[in-house]
Amino acid sequence: MTDEVEPVTFSVDGPDGSDEVEVPAGLLRLLAEEDDESMAQVVADIALMGFANRAHTLAHHGEEDASDELEAIEDATLDAFEERFGVTYGEATGHSH
């Protein structure tokens, strides 16, 4: 197996447990925005992007109207997105409401 396909394991620790995920090293190198960006930073970026996407989908594209609590969760997630990436979710995706 080449170094690019060789999996890299990341541990995720949270208040109620832990888990692991394996990702090909080459994918992380492709997704890095800067040469000095660590693999851990890339994984954290992708995680936050995924959470923002899911929060937006639940709040705006679900089968029911979003509750006040869900809207607050989406707002907090999108604020974290903007803080990390320096652009709004709508600017980054070209999708806003």
C-alpha cells in the first residue's frame, strides 16, 4: 500500500465516549488548504463543515418547520463555521436563505 492510500487513524473524544475514524493520508493532503496545515486541522475543518451542512439541512430542508431550539443550534453552528473559516456558510456554499 502506498503512503497516499495508507490510512491515518484519528481519535474523537467527547463527554460521553470516544470513537476512531480512519482516513487515507493522501485525501487529507489533497484537502489541506496550506502546506503547513496539519492532518488534524483538515479533519476538524471537514467535521465542522459536515456539522454546518447537517444543521442547515435540518433547520431549512426538513419535513417540518424548525423549532426555536433547532434554529438556535443552527445559528451557533454557523457562527462557529464563520469564526473558523472567515466567511459565512452561505458565502462558502453559495446557498443561503
